[in-house]
Amino acid sequence: MERRKFFGSTLAGGALLGSKSARAQTKQSDSFAKTKKSNPFFKVDYEMSGYNPFSISSDVIFDKDLVIEHAVKGQPHKGKVFVAIQPHADDIPLYCSGLCSKLVNEGYTGHIIRMTNEDMSGRGTVGEGMAYIELHDANIAKACGMEKSIDLNFSKHRLETVHIQELKMRLVFLFRALKVDTVITFDPYNSYEENPDHWMTAYATMPACWHAGGGKEYPEFRKAGIDGHSVREKYYYPRSPQGHNIINRIVDISDVIDQKVKANIASVNFGPAGINGSVLRQRLAQEGKRLPILGNTDDEANFNYIKDLLMEDWHALGKEFGLEYAEAYHYIGPDYDGYSSISEYVEKNAVPLK
Amino acid sequence: MGKINNISKAVLGSVAAGMTGAGNAAAAPVAEVESPANGRPHRGKVFVAVHAHLDDIPRYCGGTIAKLLKEGYTGYLVRTTNDEKIGGLTNANNVLVHEQEHLNMAKALGFKDVFELYTREHRVHDISPIEIRGRLIFIFRYLKADTVISYNPRMNCEEDSDRLFAGKAVEEACHMSGMDNDFPEYKEGGVYPYSVSERYCFSTNPGDMFNRVVDIGSTIEGKINAIAECKIRGGGVKGAELRKELAAQGKKLAILGNNDAAANREYIRNFIMKPSSTFEGIDNYGLEYAERFMYFDDRKTGEELAVEDYIKTNAEKL
């Protein structure tokens, strides 16, 4: 696939987004603070490596209240559940396996939901490609410490023919049955996104997060003891080929970069990662050459190819914020609770009747 | 397949009725007659009845429903639409009144619970068929439905798209409810595949195929009770209305009795419930009251039955 042209990063002051939703354990980096003072718009120029055709978008708007989410010690999120929703089996490894690994380390139970059956992917026949990729879901989940992968098996590249209400219904069911607190998926506003599976997944996920807590949506699920459960946080990963994503959260994945690499190794038989390192090493050997970064074994080649080449863009993003590696998101936190503000106002301002 | 055997009999039943005309005693009865069973042989089994509108199940198969419940089944009712279009009120009030009467009707017939899907009446083509199928599969699996009762999806000349859509969705959901790879995520909620093994499909129009005639003579009062709860649609209050109209003209009808409740029941009995002697196609089965169905027995496939029959006649000692 031809690599799309990326513009340099742009900066603009974004609208204030969810200031009440910032996680307690985050802080802004010093470099960000310095940049903000010297320029009214938040400008970061970072050089994309050009090694990864499916990297993050380079044309983003960084919110002026950007939050940097660092790793948290202990397991403060024990008891909480997240799902990472991917249309294709290589999306989570590429875009958000760092965040997934971090959240698992911090106590979350995580699950993958894969929307399509990958019938257009992989080497061999359609059936061979599908069966092979199905096996790897379990490996990808294992690499990130997630519990399992749930496959909805829609036909690949045909998700726009599926009625969105069916997608919503099935996601609402899963959000309720698994008691999902946090959802990770594609940004529904990825500009000029050519892949219909990406935007249909995102469009269906958005309302499903909201309806999962609803009282009258799908009452038959309640009758079966599967009660409503509100999704409280969303991390949307950006992939606008052109146009802008609004980024308001940078997640430090320095501690879990090796897990991200291993998740990408598990994407064998499709995508830019997998075993492409060892394939390259073997090809060079046949030509009487070698690449030092690929090491001396196939396992080293696979690992190093991904870490040193494919992960370079996440390394570049991280460096701008004083981190080794980072992933960028549009984060939406718990809904603004107007009722508690009114309660506070009443508490402060109520006066005796007489 | 068992289904082919059922259909071939049904063709005979329908053709015989059609060719000889309604009520013609010369037509030979070919459909199977299901008589009331002694005791409660179906104890532990579950049926789900699915209809689009408040009055369809009571009108077309209320007697069979009451019979199966009497014989030990636990029954559940599903309504697919919100019935917003009928009733003479605003949409919202039509929905509200139908909702209340639907619960009352279900209670009168003896259903254990009611599931409402609330799709908009007459707008079924807005809806994803797969979504409705998925919801029905969920209900069939959760309830462990052995038997399903709904419309014949091949009804002729049925103008109501809600009925045809429901019949088709039910047929497909019954087919797939037992399959592991259809909606596999339901396992995450503890709801596992479960095969529906028998189906009763009713038609709203005479002349449609049938292969089973159910004797509802012993449960006719239950059927009348259920129809009487269908007031906003279905004729449940027509007896009282007629009695009032006649009284305004200085007249009365003896069969309508002395009060509204009696008038409603007797109107239903005499004018809505046609004794089978006047209902096309089943008048020659010798039953006072009957309901007719296309019945599908999926407990064994035609292949399994053929193998069993063949073994019976051809197996030899080793």
C-alpha cells in the first residue's frame, strides 16, 4: 500500500475539552509548558520516520489543555474493565497496544472485540487467511495481558453494508455483559479515512457507549439479568490521512513498549509487522548481506525490526513530550454531572425561609 | 426432510379445500389433528409466541396457546411492534394503551412474561432484519424455547408488512438459534445456543396451506377471555358497543346478555370466533372449534427419520 503524504504537524488552540475528566495521576510535561508560554498555539514539529505506512496521523491539533498520562504504580484500576475495539486484527497492536498494556498493568481487565473476519487478508486462500488470523487474536491479547478476543465476524471491507443498528445492538450487549467502563477504538472523526471498516466501527461504538447505560434500550437483555452499564471513558486513536485530529491526551508507553512490539509480532501473515523482520533478514542473507539492527536470529530480527523501525514514529512523538515512547488519543472522560454542581450551589446559597 | 413431508400433506389440505370450496363436505381431511392431551405431558417445555400486533395471537391461535399451557408448557409472548397506528389516539397514547392491554391479554391467556421489541408499526422497512433476528435469537436462547408460534412467512395476500416481516424474522431466528457461530457473543452474557425443535405457523388468510388442525374446544373460553382484553383493537368491546347502539334504538339482542362484559364475550363467541363448521378448510374435521397451522417438526430431520425407517425394515442380525 502506498504511503500517504503527511503534512508537518500543525498546532492550534483547541477548545477546552472535558476539563473535569482529567485522570488524577496525570501531569503536563515541562517541555509542553515551555512551548505553550512561548507560542499562543501549541506547536510541535516532529519528524515522521516514514517506515510505518500505518502510523499515527502527523497532522493533529493539540488541545491547549493537553494531558500527559503517565504510568501509575500499583493497581488503582483493579475491578475495572476496558474493551479495545478493532475492525482488523492489526489495528490494536499498531495503534493502541501500548495503552492496553499500560491499563492491564494498572489493574484493568481488558478484552479485544474484533469486528471483521479478515476474509480479505492474509496469505493463502480466503479460508486459510481467516483461520490463521483468528489464531493470532489470542496471541495479541496475551501479549498485552488481555483476557480474550471476541470476534463479530463481519465481512472485511464491507462493514458499510451492515446496518449500523445491528452493530450498535451487539456492542451494547457486550458493553453490558462485560460491564465495560472504558472503550478504546478509532476516532470517529478521522478525516479522509478510506477504510469503511474503521469509520463504521467508530460510528457504531460512539452511540453504543451511550446507549449501554440506557433503561429502555433492548429491555430483553435486562430480563436476562444483563443490566445497563454506562461506559465512562473513551480513548479514540487518531488516523486522519489528511485533515486534523484533535489530540488531548498523550499516553506514556515507555514502560510497555516491549509489550507493544510483541503484540505486533503476533500479527503474523498480515500488516506491516509480524515476521517481516525475519523475512527481511533471510532475504538479505540470500543476497549475501545483513542489517546489524536485525540481530543474529529470526526472533531478534522480528523484535528489532518492529521496535527500531516501525515504532520510530511513536518514539518521535514521545520525545516531544520528554518521553521515550508515546501514543496519542482523543480522550473523553466521564460525563459532566450537572446535578452535583447544582447540589453544591444549593448547599452554598440556600437561605432560611424567614 | 421432515419439513417436506409436512409440506406435501399441506398442499393436499389446501388444494382440497380450495378446489371444493369452503364447507364442502366432499373434501377429505388430510391435515393431522392435534387433540387435547391428558395430564401435563409438556411439563418442563417452553414455547414462545411472536406477533406484531396486540390481537393477532389471541385471534389466530389463542386456543392453541391455552391448550399448550394446560398441557404443561411455560409460555412467553413477544410483540414486535409498538402498535402506534391504531386506536384513534395520538401515537404516544396508542402505544401506551396497547402496552397496557397487551399485558392484560397475556395475563388472561396465562403467559409467564412478555417481551416488547417496540419497532414502529408500519415502518418495518426502516429496520435492520438482522437486528430483529439477533434480538429474537437472544430471546429464544435465553428462554430455551423448544417451540415457537408465529405467522406463516409465506402467507398469501397479507397486506400487513409487520406480520410478514415478523414471520420471516422468526423463521430465520428459529433456524439459527441453535448455531454456535450466529451471535456467538451472547455466550459472554451466559446465553448459549439452543435449538427450536417445533414450530406452529398460523395464517391470517383462509386458503393458505395448513397441515395441522388443533382442537381447541376445551380452551375456547380462554381464547374468548384473551380477545376480550383487546379493546383498542381486536373487537374486545364491540359487544358492549353494539348493545349500547341497539338500546339507543330501543332494541336488544338476547345473545348479548344483560351487561357489557357478557355482551363482549358473546359478541366474540358468535361473531369473531367462527365455529370450525364455517371456517374454510377445517369444517370437515368434525371439531366444534379449531385453529389451523403449518406445523414443522424439527426434532428429527427427514434424513434421520429415513434412516430410522430403513433400519426398522432392513437391519439384520450380525
